[in-house]
Amino acid sequence: MAGVRQIARGVLTGLCAVALVLSGTALGSEPEATPPPVYPVKRVSRAPLLDGILDDPAWEEVSFGVLEWNVDDGTLWTDVTDTEVRFKAVWREDALYLALLIDDDERFVDSEQPERSDRVVLYVTEYFGDAVGRWYTIPLFQSASLEDPDAPFVVWGQEGRTCEIRLDVEAMYAEPPEMGLNLFYMDADTGQPETRLGWVAPSTPYETPQGIFRFFQRLDPSTTLMTTWGRMKSLY
Ligand SMILES: [Ca+2]
Ligand SMILES: [Ca+2]
């Protein structure tokens, strides 16, 4: 046992040394910067069926990211009894698929002014040097963004507790295969000021912070046998 412990300690020491070298490199360039979060986007052999239900095999392959920041004051969001929002992402061919799981204690829809409803907001910069990203504002229960109401790409399920989104992107073929993205949830409740949750912490008031979606090319072998999922599911 002692031998094993010693080996483990040796490995740990080695890892610490590597970490120090890496952090030293980062510190040398930008001491204050917090590295943006990275979400690994797996490639799946069968795209999720966009029906608002997150029971597709593709979603079982990946972990949740969390919209953990209050973007208005830059603090960690802790009031999960009010709202808790998580997401998953996978890719297939030329599309990014997103699943959101939204626990909101009050689902608020303003049919006159949908921009005031509870809503999901995406901010995407797909290409290097693409300083001005694309915004997608998706009010609860709507299938398209306010920016382009004629192009539906969202399906809600479970009374607004879930949604599935398909975004056509080419970033998975870029070098490196990455894109910048932030996900927000604007929580509107009756008689309350809006609260805004984000995946990535705010940086400066003038900049929309982004994390990195990193696309992995290898096809996940555990999803290759699920190619009939959509067809089978339609029989239920
Ligand atoms: Ca689905
Ligand atoms: Ca709400």
C-alpha cells in the first residue's frame, strides 16, 4: 500500500509541476484573466429528435453545463428555487444541437410583448475575428427567434421545462474546431424585476462574455447502434 501511495504521490507531484508550468505560461501573458469555460461537444451518429423531450440517446452521452452566473451583478447564481437552468450540446453533420432543462418557478408569457416573456438567449461567434456575434432571442414556447421569426429551429416540451434547438454552424470543421458561445436565460416573473442567468461570467459591461464550444470529431461508438431511434420513437 505504501508503495502505491508513494507512486500516487510521485504522479501528483509530476502533475503539480506540469500545472505550475502551464499556469506560469498563462500568468506571464495575462495575470487577471479567468480562462473561459469549455464545453466539449461530442459528435453523435444520430441527431436528437427535435420534439422537446430529452430522452434521445445522444443526450445520455453528454454532461450538463449550468447557467451559473447572475449576469447583472457578476455573482454566482444560488437561488435555484427561483430558477435553475442547465444545458447539453452535441453535433451531427453541419448542426449543433442544444438541449435546455429549465426549472423556473413561474413560467411567464407576455403574448403582447414576447420580448418580455421568459426567454432563452444565445450569443454565437462562429469564426475567428467575428467580433459581432449573432443573437437569438427565443421567448418561451416560440419556435423561432425574435431576430428571424421565419426560421423555426426550437421545439419546447414538458410545458416549457425543456427545449431542443438546432443551429446550423460550420465551426466543427474550423481549425481549431471551436466556436464562442454564451447562453442566457432571462427570467421574467409577475411583478418582479427580471433576473438574467448566463453560462459565462460577465467580464466588462461593454463586452459579451463567451465560453468555448469545442467540437470533437471522433464518433462516439456508444451511439452508433442507435440509428433507428427516431423511426422507432415515431411508433410509440
Ligand atoms: Ca428529443
Ligand atoms: Ca419566470
